[in-house]
Amino acid sequence: MALLIISISRATMRLNSLLAVLWAAAPMFVPMAHGHGVEVRQCLTPSGKMRFFVCHWHGALSSPEEAGTMNIQFEDINAGTSQILYNVGADGMFNNKNIDDTSEGGGAYDWGCVDNATPQQIGTSTRLSGNANDGGPRDDWVYYERESVCNRPVRYTLLAGNTVYLEKDGDNPTLYPAVIPTFTATDSSAPILEIDGNAPPYTIVVTADNVGDSSKSVTFTATAEDDCDSSPIISFSHDSGYDFPIGSTDVIVTATDNSGKSTSGTLTVTVIKKTEVPSSMPSDSPSYQPSSLPSNVPSDMPSFSPSSQPSSAPSQSPSAIPSSSPSFQPSSMPSESPSNKPSREPSESPSDAPSESPSSGPSLSSSPTLTGSMYPSISTMPSSEPTPIASETPSVSQSPTDGPTKSPTSVPSMQPSIVEETVTIGGSLSVNVDICTYNEAELAAFVAATIATIKDFACTDSNPQDANSEEEDCTAEIMSACGNRQRKLASSRELQASPWQIEYQVTETFTCEVAGCTSPADIAAVASIAETVSTTMGNSMESGSFLTLLSTNIVQTSGLDANIVNCLAVWGVTEEPVTEVGSPGTGRFYPDWDYHSGTCLEDGNEPIYMTNDTAFILDSLEECCERYYSWDTNSCMNVKGSGLWYADVLNNVCVTDCESDEGSTCGGRANVFSDKLYANPRSCCESELAWRFVEFCEAESFKSECYGGTGLYYRGDSAGVD
């Protein structure tokens, strides 16, 4: 075996020597071809993004990823800051599009620029004699997109391409750095609005679902593009899903960009009443429900339920079931038993015998009795005014009076008023297993194991001020699993698309000290509950105790593969508390421009000019953040961090967006201009740290030693691959 290895090694050495000779001789007899990046261009897109084009002479590409990545520098001129964005992936490509061809399909068409303009050249290009071996026409391109910053001067510079496709050409060594001139995106026009993919005005015509329906729920969508704002805010005078009445209703749809420019369009929703045509022949068997219209021919059998309208003539024999309304004429035969409902008017003479049971409601007399009752009345509603003389015993009313009595009673109330406060803390979590690919039964089993784990940690005695606080005062429920909304969230973030696999809510109740639940003790109790739930959930995930119990519950839950607990990881966040009675906020959000907190507040302390102009006041945190902090919606919506992942390029791992020192995976707050957020570390590693083996990157991001490698060998020197 040793001799064989030596022979192969020598043969390999001879072959390598021959190749080396051929390569060294190549310039003498092989025509020289030019490749790599040869030209840079740029333009602004209709959606308000900067687009940078790089031409290469490598032929048509199968995908943008084939071209590789680019290092791009971003400079904020006003702020005086600069940042390098490493390994930015290409966003698109153009194959066989000659920039010099100005006919249809050429340079004046299809480049995705504002007004279909041809991208502007940056610097010089590699352009020799035009011989095919010198590169030929500039017709193969890849492009990169970055967000423009409206009304702020910025500058981008393409520093270097990281692959053979994008490296600067030997005949044009000055291609990089390609400095894009300082640019200020100005809002030149209002957003362009579309409703269900159509330019307004637009009309939707539908028919009511059932005969007799007076309305129908109608859904629709709207989109908008703007030259300076990639996500204009869209509002509706009637929301999608609204129950529109019979007839035509106009819906005013408005798109507003981050400069305040807006466009409105009209959607007309017309609901047609559904009608029923009576049968020309009677049915063979009686209907289980009466028709809303009379039949043309009478049935030979009675219906199982009475008609909704009285007959115009008396029946020949009594009905087995009384009619819901009186007939116009009396029956020819008396009823066999008394009516189970009293008559609408009193009889002209008193009854010979008292009623068998007391009246269920108070007397309809216009004035009270002159003397008090000997016994308490049992009324479902309080009396409209007090009696002149107090009753000898207190009345027993099922609901309190609207106001206090004119004079105090001689007998105290039997029990004090009890007001309970409900505190809801929302939370989100994900695992490193794609549970969203599970079938319905598997997903339900995983959700059951998860909610049992959440309740075990979150439902503790978090309100020590309440001596009666018990675990049964706390509930935990899943609100959404893989985007399947199961309940309406108590948080104001109902509209925000969630990157989390599971959203949940923990709800606890306690008895308030005062009716409005606003005493210092009540406020402290709310804070204690919220802090305990948030701290307990955070500490249990950081220490691994949550993962341990979750793994145990998964193994003990039927319908799940127990192997998924191998190398399982979990992470999550909790939200601010929402209260039912003593809400700490006003529900009216305004931008905090005075103290520059970077978010919207609802403390009722908005400046006078905002109070006088309701356009500054929004109904939800999400709407306020999208309108006034669109360049950093993440920080506005998540003051303590979103809990999502971004790349730490200095340490070659992905970290979570959070306040500093909030756990081992915390990387501090994400940078609004350079850091893309991802739902999980694997996606972050694949997109932002593509040069790393993704399993290693993911394991190190989790601070986990679970992944042990592939068991394969790799070359350990510094040899590169072109």
C-alpha cells in the first residue's frame, strides 16, 4: 500500500508540473480575455431606494447570488458618521441588457429607475478596442439596493467586490472605490395608490349571504409606492372586513408618506340584497323553519314552528303552539290552557284569585306607595325614585342604583363593592426547530407542551400585596402559532406582522384597593405582576430551566418526536403590561419630540399644538411609530429591544437586539442603518455571515456546544479559491 501511495504522489507531481508549464506559457499563445467588474452605475427607484449596478463580463447568471457580495460604505453627511457594510448580497440582475442600446428593451427600458431613466455612470469603464476578446458590449449586470434617507444628504461608496465576478478589472484598476455622489432624496410627489391592484376610483359589488341580511362583510387591500418612502401609511374610512349595509358605501383610502404628502382614492362597496322566490308547489313534508314569504299553494301539513306573522283570518281549530303575535280576529274555539304570558293591558276587573307567584318586576305605577312594604321586593332593576317612607327591611336588588339614595338607609349594605383588576402581559418565543412545517396535530401538541411550560414559570405569586393571590388567579394562553391568530391580542400591536413562531399572553387578577384601581397600592401591584412575569420568563430562558422543562413536556406529550429536544434552543421577549380598569395610558399616542426618546407616548402630556391638531394623535403605538419614526420603527416599537437577531461582524456571530447586558446572546441595540433583523440566528448566519459554516455560526450564536461538526476533513492552510 505504501508503494502505491508513492507512485500516485509522483504521478500527481508530474501532472502538476506539466500544468504549471502550460499556465506559464499561456500568455504566449492564448488570447487575453478580460473579466471581473468593468463599470458602475446608479439610479433612484420609484420606491425610494438607491440602486447600484455593476457590469461584469462573465455571461448570463442563473441567480443574483452567483455574482457574490459587495462591500459598501455608508456616510451620513449631517451626522458626520460613516459605516462599512460588509458582504452585501446582490438584490437582482439583468442578463443580455446592453446599456448602449436605447431602443425598447435596451438602456431606456426596464432598469427599474425613476421615469425609466438610464442608470448614471460612476467613474470610468473598461472599454478597449471592442474586440470580443476585450470584453464586448456591457450587457450583463447585477445590482444592489439600499434605502435612501429622505431629506438628508447621504453618500454611498462601492469599496470592493468579493468574488471573481465583481473584482476590478486589470484594465481598469480605478473602478473601485466607486464613490456615488452625495445624494439627498427629496419628496417630489405624493404616493401612488392602488386598491385591490386597481387605480381608484374602484367599485366592488357583492350580494348579501342570506335572505333578510341587512349587511355583508367585505374585504379589500390597498398598496402605495412613493419616491421617498418605501412604506407609506395607508388608512381607511371603513376598514377591510367591515359589515357594509345594503346599498352603496364610499370608502376613502388615503396613503401618506413620511413627508406628509398624501393621496386619497375612493372605493365604492355596493351590497345587493338577496331575495327569495316562493315555491310554486307545496312541499311533501313540513318545513322545520317557516318561510319568510307565503307559498302560492297552501301546505297540507302544519309547520313545526309558528308563522312569524299572524294569519289574516282565524284558524278553524286551535294551534298546537301559540303564535308569537296576536291574530287579528279571535279564534272560534277557546284555548285549552291559560296563556304563559300576561296580557299587554290590565283587565277591566280584578281577578277572583291572587296570582300563583309574585311579579318578576316592579310595579308600573307612576307614583310610589304611601307606606313601605312589609317584605323586601325582589326586583331585577332598582326603583326610579325612593319611597316617602323607608321599608322595614332592605330591598334585594340584583343591580345597584345609578346614583345614591336621597337619605341614608337605616340598614348597612350586606357586602362591600368588589372591583378586580386584570393585568395582561404579552410575550413571544421561538425555537430552532421549524415547527411551522408540522401538521395540525403535531403543531397542536407542541403548543400544548409550550403553554404548560409558560404557565409553570409565569403563574407564580407575583402580587405579594394581595393576601388572597393564588395560582388560579393566573392564566396563560396561546394567541398565535405560526401566524395563525387564535385570539385578539390585548396589546396595541395587533397590526404588526410577527416574526415569532408563538405569541402568548399571561393574565393575572387582583382585588383593587379603590374602585378605579388607581391607588398607590394598586399601581404597585400592577408593576409587581409585570416585573415578576417578565423577570421569571427571562431568567428561566437564560438559565436553561425553561428549556429543560419544555424538553420534558415535549417528551411526555404524545404525537411529537422526542428527538427534537436534541440541541433544542429557545428564546423570547415579553411586552409592557396592559390593564383593564386602571389603564396607565390614555390610548392616544403622540411623537416624543420634546425629550427625543425615539418613541411615541400615551401619557396625556402632548404639547398644546398637538392637542389642537388631532393629526398628531394616533390610536396605536404602531401607527404612530410608522408615521413619525419610519426610519427606525424597530426602536420606536421596542424601546427595550425587539429580541430579533442581527450580525456581529466583528465576532462572526449573530446576536439579539436588546438593551445591553440582557442575557448571554444580547448584542445591544441594533443599528438602524446597517443591521438587518432576522427571526432566528440561522437565517442571520446564512444571509449576513455566509462565509461561515452555518451550523458553527448558529451554535456559537446560541452560546451552545451542542453542534459537534461534520466529522469531515478540510484544508487547513490559507489557500484561497478564485
